[in-house]
Amino acid sequence: MAQNNKLTSLIGIATKAGKTASGEFMTENAVKQNKAYLVIVAGDASDNTKKKFRNMCEFYHVPIIIFSEKESLGHAMGKEIRASLAVLDEGFAKAMEKQFALLTTE
């Protein structure tokens, strides 16, 4: 659970630093403009949304993480519910991937 909090904290810090784009439209634009280093999609997002971002990320070679739920992602960003976000900074993206990897091995 501590790793979950670390990943959520990193999302908040990246957002405050202006290094995230959230919402389906902004996330999609970031990926297509090669600005996204990582995409995070909420686990409770629709199957269609998850499939769309999986396919897009595979095509553009962007790592994708299915993490948490829409309300928690939004809360981490200081916003309402968010189904998806793109991380626009390589350092933040690598740190988040590392935390997610630790989460999945617990």
C-alpha cells in the first residue's frame, strides 16, 4: 500500500510541476505529438477506453500502466475524476514505472 501512495504522490508532484496532461483528449494529443513518456489509465475506465489507449501506446511505443480508479487518479491530480493521464517528463515517467513495478511484485 505504501508503494501505491508513492505512485499517487508522484502523480501529484508531476501535475504541480506541469508535467502531466489529463483527460482523454489531452492524453491522446500528448501521445500523438510524441510528448508522452508514460500513459496511466484508471482500472475502472471503460474497456473501450483501455483498449484505445493500449493500442495507441503500442503503436507510438509509449509505456502504459493500468492503475487505481478514476476517482483516485483525479484526486492525486487535485481534480475531479480522471480516466487517463499522460506524463510529459521522462524522469517522472521512469520513477512512476519503477513504483508500479514494485507494486506489482508485492
